[in-house]
Amino acid sequence: TGSVHRTAWPTRQELVSAIGSVGDEALATWSYAREVLVEVRKRRSEAKQPLKVPIVRAAIADAPERLGRLDAIEADLRSAMRIDAIARSPRSGGLSVEVAFGAAESA
């Protein structure tokens, strides 16, 4: 009851109870989503682009086995960061993210 803004965050146990057990693959996918999200946010910050400016394209390069995790998380990443399209490129040497911004929407 009351405001959602005053509600405590659920504990790990409460979340696991609600969704069932969480396997290693699910945790790895969640961790990868977080890693990509941090990189996209970093690019937005470096470009000094406000949140209202959409990302027309995010180019994600990474090891093929890690890129495969995008299948499960791409829709959420696109929604969370307002990304129109995500391009994938296999590469060695770790994660690389490049973004292209579109025009800001009119208020």
C-alpha cells in the first residue's frame, strides 16, 4: 500500500521465490545485459546527449558466444535505451559499443 516510491526493493530471495530458481546461464545473460547497458549509457554521456535523443543504431562487437546472449535481451535493451536498431559483429578482444544518435523529438 502507499507509494511505489516508498516501497523497499525486493530482496534476492523474494525475486527468486517469485520467478523460481535462477541458473548460471540466466545470471550470465543478465550480467551481459547490464554490461551492454552501461556501455550504451557511457556513450550517451560522452556525447553529451540527453535521454530524449533516440539512438538510431547501436553497433555491438564481442565474442560470438557473448553476442548470442543478445537474442534474449535485445528487445529489453532497445526499449530501455530507445535504440532503433542493434547491429552485431563478432570480434575478439572484448565488448565494444558504438552508437549513432537521431534528432531530438519535439516537446
